[in-house]
Amino acid sequence: MNKSPVKNFKKCISALIVPILFITALFFTNAVFCANASASEKIKISLAYAIKKALSNQGNIIQAKHIIKEKMDVKKAAYAGILPEIGVTGEGIWTGTKNGYPAFASANGIRELIGLVNLTVPLFNPKKYASISLAASNVKIAKYRLKLARLFTSAMITQEFYGLALLKNEMEIKQKALNSVQKILSAVKIEYKSGGLSRFDVVQTELVAAKFETDMEVLKSEIKSLKQIFLTDIFFYGTARTALKHVRISLVLPQYHAKSIYKLPSLNKLISIAFKKQPLIKIARAEIDSASASVSFNKASRLPSIYGGAAYGEDTINSFDAPNIGWQFFVAINVPIFNFGLRGYHIGAANERLMALKSEESVVRLSVEKRLIRDYGIAKASKKRILWIKILVKKSKEAFEMTEEGYLAGAFNALELQESQDNFIKSRIEFAKAINDYYLNIAQLNIDTGMIPSGEQKL
């Protein structure tokens, strides 16, 4: 018994529901992940994770991968140029008139159809061999450019990661300072009611608390903006941007202790590593190889080329004037003689480009070396700065605690307390900034040498 059309329709709809839901789930996987994270707990993000995620999502890296595939296809095409070629030729012609004169189109001409299958084999073609070398060099350049894009992306993410970490550290310090001021404010109000302090002291303390609250609101806006940029750079592809606004993140930073400030490698060692691994230098070298191949390619245009082949054909007219074609074998040579300097100018231009790229390589090497010297000096200075500011934090804390006790005892006024507290807060912020800068400087040295930072403040 046949089922009704309604039942068939319901069956089709039920069969389509599952694949539709599956596709929808795949499309919104990242967005749902972000929404769940915002509703339940923070996402812990380390520098290594952030870089890894960004390297798989950034548009410039995806573009560089496609360019590599393009150059590899060109390389395969260059290799295919030295292989035999098989072709089919078909022709329709009029061979002549009744009077024996040739005619291209004539009602009374003899029409002739020719079919030809041919095989052509390049025997000697320097230009095609040079094109293979040129294509291989261009593949190398594309691969090194991918490494450079990965390195630039890593540098961008590293800057954003430590920039966001610094703002969060400053926010925590300001929050602790605000809590301290609010406790002082409560104590000041009690002293004011008992007659121990004046109304001025209360108002001045309230102004200090208001200043911290204003600073924290500004920091919240800066953190929100930088966090949005940071997450966009990490999850740009495959994640809804609206979902990123609600994501709560926790940055996983290296645990600071005195022993973590390790001894830096020697500058000469870092320069040696950079000359081997830095993509900028590798690109310069690969471009020199490409330019050399281009010179060979243009010089090869002056050399003769030899090719041979075989063909088999059939003719619709089998007569004395137009016999059946049958088999053909041939060897041909093409010798360039004169073309008004066309090849010579191309060769000259290719040589000049080669010389320019050789000069550019030395400039790139010098630039990499100079940057390493500068960043190495900054990294060494940041180590000393941490030790100096650590002492400053200790002294400013002692001064603030003594001023706070004196203020509650009536020995100091609110302005003196504020100044002492500001110095303590500034020293703590500077200490957090010094540690943050040290980690950032180590990451920068990694990037200078051509290595992607691991987030473990090591080279």
C-alpha cells in the first residue's frame, strides 16, 4: 500500500533535520565555546596558546600558504615543460582547381581532410632548464615569507599579550590601593566624629578615593579595548566577533622569582643564531638565488634549442598529388641569431637586479645585527631595573605604612598621606612594568633571532 504524500513529506523533513543541525553546530562551534566560557568561567590563555591560535587564523599567514601552493604549481609546470607533448591536429583544405592552380576556397576545388597525431620531445632546451631553477627559487622565497609572516604575527600577539598583562597588573594594584584608601576613609570618619580630625581630612581622603575610582574606570576601558583587539587577532577566522565581547580571559604569566632572571646568552651567539634562522636573511639569500636563475634564464634565450618527434597522419585523398601521410620522424634545431638587442637588454637588467640584491643582503644582515645589539642592551638593562625597583618598592612600602600610622595618630595630614601612598603605588606599578618589560624583551630577542616566543622567558 502506498504511503500518503503527507507522510512522505514528514519523513523527508525529519531526515533533513539532523544534517541541518550538524552543519549549524559546526558553523557556530567557536561562538558557542566563547559564550559558554563567558557564562561559566574564564578562559586561561598563555602566550604560547595565543600565538598558536593566531598562527592558524591570521589572514596574512593563510595568504602566504596559498602563495606557496601557487609557486609549487608553477614549479611543477616548469618540470612538465621538459617532458614530451602529445597533440592532435586536424585540417580541412582545398588542394587545387581543375586548371592546376591553388585556391583557398573554391566550389570546384578538391577538398582534403588531414588528421595528424604527433609526439614532440624536447632534447635540449636551456631556457626550460633555467625556468625550473627559477621556479624552485621562488618556492623557497614563498616558504621563507610564510615564516616571516608567522614571526610578525607572533611579535604582534606578544606585544598585545604583555600589554594586556601590564594593564591588568596596574588594575589589581589600583584596586588594592582603593581598598586601602576606603579603610582609611572609614577610620578618618570615625576620628572626625570623635573630634580627632577635621572635615578637611575627610574631604581630602574622599578625593583620593575618587581619584583611584576614576583611574580604574579609565583602565577598564583600556583593558576592554585591548582585550577585544587581542581576542580578534587570535580568533578572527571562525569565531563570531559579537561573542568575543563577552569572553572572560585569564592570562597565564610566568611566575616571577629572583632565580627566573637568568643569565643571557652572549650577544655573538645570538647574532650567529639570527644569521642562520632569521627569515629576513633567508629571504634575501633566496632572492639572490632567484636573481641568478633569472640571469641564467635570459642567457639561455641566446642558446639553440633542439627537439625531435614523431607523427602519424591520415589523408582523405590518396592520389599521386596528395599521397597518404603515414609516419613521420623529425629532429629540429632552432638557433637565435639577431633580435635587435632584446635578449642583451634583458640579460643586462637581470645582472643589475642580481647585484642590487647582493647589496641588499648585506644591508639586511647589518639591520638584523643592529637590532639585536639594541634589544640585547635593553634586555640587560631591564634585569638591573627589576632589582633596583624591587628595593624602591620595599622602601616606599615602609614609608607609606609609617605615614598611615602617623596620619591616623594626627601627625600627618591627608596630603602627606596621599603623596606617600602615590609613591608606593607608583613603585609597585613600575615593578610590575619592569618584570613585564623583561619578559617582553626576552620575547623580542627570540623574534630578532628568528624564533617564535614560547612564553617561558627563555632563549
